[in-house]
Amino acid sequence: MDTAGGFLNGRFTTGSWPFAGLASSTEEQHSECLAGDDHAGHDHSDLSKSPFARANAQPAEARESEHDHAHSDAASLLVSEAAKKNLGLTEKFLQPIELRSFTRTLSVPSIIVDNPGRTRLLVSAPMTGIVTHVHAVTGEAIKPGDLILEMRLTHEDLVTAQKEYLQTLGDRDIELKQIARIEGLATAGAVSNKTLIDRQFSRDKLESQLRSQREALRLHGLSDQQISHIDEQRRLLTEIQIVAPHPDDHSDEELHLSLQKGQKLSAQSASANPFRVASVAEHDGSHPATQQKNLQQKNTQPRSTQLEATLSAASLPAAMQHSADDSHLLVLQDLHVQKGQIVTAGDALCVLADYKELLIEGQAFEAEANVIAKAKLANWSIEAVMGDNSDASRIKNLQLSRVDNEIDPATRTLKFYVALSNELVDESVTPEGQRHVTWKYRTGQRLQILLPVEQWTEQIVLPIDAVVREGLDSYVFQQNGDHFERVAVHEVYRDQTQVVIGNDGALYPGDVVAMRGAYQMQLALKNQVGGAVDPHAGHNH
């Protein structure tokens, strides 16, 4: 046998194939087997022309019925109740199709940021002093008007101004007594009128000096009521209470001064005083420092609400309203001082954060500036998406607040801002009376702003999890009893969370489709079609 092989016209020549003899031997053995076959001599040529010859020999009606049955199995999936639960196909996610308006959007990366000048409130020391007590702790939620800390004044200018004012008050009192004594003597003729006139002139000079000293005390931050209290008590104000400011109302901006630490007011004055330990209800008790000591012995006893001796009677109603207002909950973000620390005028004491109103900062490319301008001009509402795909949550009905007038030279992006109203999701109070809150949105969270580009009406809009892609095709699963029929659809538009389906007759309004789980059902359908039992399994050919 010639074993030399070669190629002819790019094909291997069989004449030189080393196993040509083996094929010939096999044919002879096959002929011998057929000799003893009962069907030998029968003509099977019509049934052996192709693998489909046996099927073609069947009647046309049977072939058509079998074809329809196979097509139905390839596009229909039986889903049990347990499988529906696994897919999360509750009534919420088995809804009929409705035509609605759809806004084509442009997705822009963004981040939640502070509202400048509103979110962060810096509380500074109005004058020099020593911190004597800290009432609020870092992370605690307080309200405007709540007491944060107390200081003992060591501010030399204020101490000197108060001392000089007290001294002038004493001199004037002496002159008034002298005038009252001399008036009787002058009437009786025992003293000349000139002496009385000189005393009255000295009194007028002291009154003029007192007026100028009152103005100096006002410049130091004292109110008229606090100055009047010095007139009545003839004592220096040595303690100052630092309270939480109100973000909007600035009518109560005076210093909250008292005569000395722990001094108690009358019952009438105390009942009207709103400045108290933060986050605790009012009741009669001892000083907060004493109550804190008692708390160490009895953890079950709530923190006391000793009313501090403040002297701002005119501002009490406004402050009381602030303290009872939960619309502005302030979180003590940073506390920069501690008990016993000396602070000077202007030093930062703490930072309060008001997370109720935040901003979303979007960063669009320079070429997208026209889209932003169009959305602002049309006053379209904006949506933001937080999360990915099925886990994404939409924040709707947002408004574009402002657009920067400069392009960032480093990133070549245009920043714009959208107002975001925050929501409280949790609130708790510790056994010590400290209140803690949790907000839904936090600064630093990343999300996507969907800028409206154009609006379409009468569209079929489905969640992105309701549509599955397979190669060049897209499918949805329409409910038909306990089965789900796979329907090929045309995607008009797709974004991060939604798909617009062409209204071309593949689906109609009212058809119930699965709003989620399309990908899993597609996998199950492929396994169902590809996993059929081989009819030749176990046969030995």
C-alpha cells in the first residue's frame, strides 16, 4: 500500500490516505451483517436520505402540530407559586401595562453637599472666659435656644465697664441723697440756693456719664434688660450661657448673662426661662451639674432641667418658641472646648449642623450646558437616582437651584445645584436624656441626576428588570395564567432604571407583564429548552 500522502487543490487525497484499506474492510463486514437481516432487500433509500426523512414521512397535519407544540415550549415558562416568591413577583410587580408620559433624560454624576451658609453654624465665644460646664455632647440633637455650655467671664473690658457703671451708679445715689437733704435746708434758708444748684449740676453730670456707660455696655453685647438688672441688683454679671442659635430668626442675639453660677430665680421668672439643658423637659430641680452627679449614682433617673438664671426677659417668648420647635433640629457636629478651658473672644466653641436642607451638586460636561439651561428655562422637575438597577431609589420633584458661571479649568465640568429636602428616619433618647437623630440623606453620598432633555407622551415604560437582552433581541414576560410567555419587543430607549418599549403591537395596554425577574426567567427558559431528554439515550449504535 502506498502510504505517501499529498494534497490536491487544497484537499487531502483519499487515495493516499493510510486508512483507506480499513474503510474497505468495514464495508465488507457491513455487507455480511445485512445478509442475515430480515429486512435485507427492502428499499430504505427514501427514509435514509437525510436525518429529517422520517419526520417528513409523517402527515403534514401531524408535522405542523408537532412544530407548534415545540415553539410554544420554547417561549412559555411555567412558574410555580414558590418560584414567584423567589423572584419577588408579588402583586406590586405583576401590573398591567399603562401608557404614560416619559421624559428622556441625561444622567449626570453628582454628590450631596452642604448648603453654604445654612448647613453649618459656627458658635464662637463672644468674650474671654473659662468654660465651667458643658451640657451638650458631640452627636447630640438640640433645638435653637437649648443650652450648650456655660462660661465664667474673665473679659477685662466687660468687667471694667460693669465696675465703672456700678461706681457711677453709687456716686449718683449719693448725689441724690445730698440733694434731698439740701432741698429742705434751702427751703428753710439754712443753706444757700447755690449749694443746691451745684449738687443738681453734679447729678446731671453723673446721669450723662451713666448714659454713655450704658451705650458702652450695649456695645459689649448686654441688653437693656441686663443693664437694668445691674441697676437693680448692683452686682456684676459673671456667668454667660452659650445657647444654640436659630438658623433663620436672629431676633434673639443678645448675651445670656447671669449674676453667678447656680443662682436661682423666683418661681415666676424661672417658669418663663427657656434656656435649659438640651433635649430635656422642664421641671423644678437642682443645677444640672448636681443632677449629673446624681445620675452617676442612679442611672435610671432622667437628666434634670435646672433653669439657668438668664436676664433676657424681652427675648424669652421668642426663645421659648425656638426651643419647642422641631423644624430645625441641630446636630452638635464638633465640640472644640472642654470644662476648665480658657477661651478668648472669637474662639470657635462648637459647630452645629442643620441637615434639613441640603444641595445636590451635579458636574456636567461643558457641552451639556445647553441641556441644563433648557431644563432651568422650562422649569422642568428633576429626578435623582441613588443606587444601581433594582436597588435604585428615585428622588422626584426636585428643582434646579442655580448654575455656576464658571467652568472648572481642571476637570472642564460645569457645576450646578439642586435643592434637596431631608427627612428624619430614626430618633432615640439615651437614659441620660441625650437625643440622637438619623437623617435619610447624608453629605458625601453619590447619586445620579437625571436632567430632562425631551418629553414623550403615550409610551410603554417598564422597569429595567422587566426586560432582558439576548443577543440582538429584547424580551419581556407576559403572564398567561400560571405561565409566562416570552414576547420579543423593540427597545426605543433605555436608561439606568427604565426601558421604553415600542408601541408596535407586541404589547398592548392592559397586558400583565412581570416587572422584575426577566433575566432569571430567561435562564430558566433556556434550560427548559436545552435540557430535553435525548430519545436515543441508552441505544447502542
